[in-house]
Amino acid sequence: MATQDFLVELGTEELPPKALKPLSDAFAEGIRGGLEEAGIAFDKVEAFAAPRRLAVRVRKLEDAQPDKPVEKRGPAIKAAFDDDGNPTKALNGFASSLGVTPEQLDTLETDKGAWVVYRTVEQGKPTVELLPQLVEQALAGLPIPKRMRWGAHRTEFVRPVHWLVFMYGNTVIDAPIMGLEPGNTTRGHRFHCPRSLIVPTPNDYEIVLKQEGYVIADFGERREVIRQGVAEIAEKEVAGKAVIDDDLLDEVTALNEWPVPLLGRFEERFLEVPAEALISSMKEHQKYFHVVDRDGKMLPVFITLANLESKDPSQVIAG
């Protein structure tokens, strides 16, 4: 059976950062579960998540369900034929309900006797016919405590939705999702690339976004870029060690499409405040990483993430 990669991307307004990863994981698992329930074979499911998008790619998805043998048991042989061997009302009724004649039925021998049985092969449906409902079900099952409406639409989601990429191979699946017309165009970074970008095939998805759109679509890749960047700037600028909390790292990953670490400074007199208070304020309110020296003593610097490449980083830091 032929296979193609499948891609769905739902473009949104900025999603809640603490909810982004759970939403992404649930979307991918919803699609995985739907495909498995439908009996459509595939290689693997890949999730993508950034502030303005949720996407799932399925590798080597077969183009149809497999054909399925169907067996339906009817009346017992004793009740199916009269003493002269003619079909009874029970047999004729069973055959009629299936749209066949009694002659097209088989016999099933069991330990408890013989039965009339209908055997056929149910042809599998094309995958592209099943995907729209499958995606809708996956979206409906996302962990969203409170859904919102916008404009004059009756569609509900965690944030307003604006575009839809819906492709099997290089072909757009012509079926609206959440009121959006499907296509093969995504959108780049809100400021660096505020325009549409063509996705030729599902395999090109994250490549197009990174090379043309200033968006790192893979959550895990973006998280690692931030972790390395924060650690490197602390070492390079102040010979210090950035303290990277996993929860904060996840949150800033969910806040940025194109993360750029920047190091700022504050007056040393603020170090007279208990370190716990400074750290709590920086993490909870500013989403900053704090830095310590080789002895573990806090330094009067912080590392923040800008969601763009500024021509004048000092203005971002000052802000």
C-alpha cells in the first residue's frame, strides 16, 4: 500500500505558554489514537509547537485503511430451512437485511451446531476521507479548561485561529477545519517574516519556517537552543553559571519563536536583598534566568530571551 507524509498545522494567536506543551502533546496523541483506531498504518507521529502554532506530522501514513473481512452470523441451519429444504422467513429476512440472496450465504460449523453466515470483505476507506474528522476529534479532545469565541464566529478554541495547513503528500486536503479553509501556506515570525510561506511537502515544514520564517517550530529543538544560549552567554560575558530551572525553561520556550538570549545587569546594592526574593521575582514576573559565580554566589546580572534579533540589543536590555 502506498504511503505519504501527512501534516496539519493550526495557526493561532499567541497560546498560553504554560499550556503549550500539554496542548501539543495531546494533539499528537489524539491523532495517533485516531489513526490506530481507524486501523491506518504509519511510521511515527511528530509534534511541533510554538507560540502561534500547533502542528503534527505523521510519517509514512498509508493511503487507505486495510480491507477488513466481515462475518455476520444468521439463524441456525435448523431454523433457516423447512423440512423440504426451502428457505424460511428467518433466512429470507436475514438475507434481505444484508441485500443478498440466500444462495450467497455460507454455513458455519461450531461445537453447538451449524449456522448460516454471511462473509464478505469491507473495503477500507481512503485516508484523506478520514483525516478531517480525525483531526476535529483530536482538537475537541485537547485539555482546554475554558474555550473562547471571537468575532462573529461560533468556533471555540483556546485562542482565535487564523490559518490551516492540511496536506497529504504535496496535496492539500480540501476539507475545512474549525471554519478555516485548508492550504499549503504557513506564516512566519510576527515581526521578522510577517507573510505567508509555501510548504511544498510535509517534510519541508520546519525547514521552511526556520530558513525563511524565523521560526523554530520544534519545541524540543527550541528548548535546547535556549538552554545552550543562556549557558554560553553567562560563561562568555561574566564567567558565571546560569541557573536554568526546567519549568522556567519550558515557559520561555513557549514564549519565543526565534529566541535570542541577552544579558542585562542591575545595581549591586540590590544583592543586599535576600537571594530567594530576587530569584523569585526574576523567575515569576520577568522570566529571567539568574547567574551565579563559581562559588555559587549570585551575580548582579540576569539573562532574558528576546523573541527577535534586535538591531540594538541594548535597547531591549534597558527596557
